Amino acid sequence: MIKRHLFIEQFLKRFFQIKISLSFLLASITLFVSVNSFALNQYAKQWFAVNLQHALDKNKKWHSFLYSQLRTIDRTHPLESGLLEGGIGYQLTADENIWIGYRWTGKNPYNDFYQENRVFQQIISQKQLGLYRFILRTRLEEITRSDTRQIALRLRERLAIDGHRQLWRNTSLFAYDEVFFQLNHPAFITSAFLGENRLFLGFNIRISKETWWEIGYINQYQVRTPQQNQNQMSHILSITYNFLD
């Protein structure tokens, strides 16, 4: 039994190491290709969000969440989009949970406004290795838009690193890389398999055990779509208030 436990622990450590290496390799390749191979439209953006989670039972097995975000851009009309997301999750183990949810997004309110509806399923797992907690999120999305009847299927893989060691006054390092894979190609989606990459570098600032601010910089690279003739790279100030009950 002990040998089996040690084998599983070693396997998980190796699995997380491989995932970390692949994630940063994909991020590096994406950024290299974007900078050196294609013309880019570059933008400065700001994302402001609130993330709320609430336990639905005494054992804290079932959870609900509500997430809202406002996105602005450095253009004549600064409001780019707003979104509202909610869902229900179940705690499988101490380190793994599953979720289903829905997101509504309103985009381009000043020009060619359209709505996006998104249903998603995701699994989140985490592993403590030394001073760092590694968090893997795998999300499958089914996306429709108000200006088309087609459905886009997208897989998102995010690897986050949460540094529990405080830098100063309840502040710790937090980073993630997220890769977007397009599983089909309707008319409003890029024809590339690798459609987007987001690299976040920032901090978690703890207010209490249940609340904290996530503040940092996101480098967002998006492959061109039929509606956009150039790839895009955005430099984003991201601020999120988190509350977990």
C-alpha cells in the first residue's frame, strides 16, 4: 500500500512537471511566432472583474459562483465588452472539483454590437509542491453568437502557479498561462487550431482568508479571424476582486 502511494505521488509530480514544461513551451512558441512571423495590431486594455463563490451545503461539496467583468480598450469608444458568468460545481476530492456554467457577453456596443452565449464544463485540479501550488484548469466551451447560427467548440488549458510565500504584507506571486484550442472552425472563428494564448504575471493581495485582490499584467495573443485581417496582441491591466464563502 505504501509503495502504491509513493508511486502515485511520484507520478503526479512528474505529470505536473510535464504540464508545466509544455505550457511554457507553448507560450514561448506562440509569442515568438506572433512577434516574428505576422503583422500585429497591438492594444492597451483594462479588465475589471468580481468573482464570488458560495458553498451550498454544510459539507461544502456543492458550490455556486458568479463572475462579472468589464473590459475597456484604448480607442475612441473605450467600452469593448461586458460579461456575466455563473455556474455550479461539485468537490470531488480535496484537490479536484468539476463545474458546469453559462456566460453571457455583450461585445462592441458602439459598432456592430452582438451577443455571445457560452455553455462550459470544466475540471480544476491542484497540487502542492514545496512553496508553490499548481492549479490545472481544463475547460470545454460551446459558443454561439447572436449574428450567426453556427456553434464553436473550444478547449482551454490553463496552468496557474500560486506562490504561498509572502513577498510583503499578505502579497504573494501569482501567474498562469492559458492556451485556447479551436476544435472546429465556424465562420466567426480563426481557422487555426491554436487560436489564443494568455500569459498572466501578477500578485494576490490577501485581505482575509476569504477575500483577496488579483492584480497583474496579461499578454493576450489572438490569431486573426475572418473579421480581422491581422493577428492581435493586447497588453492588459487586470484587476479582480475575489470572495470565497
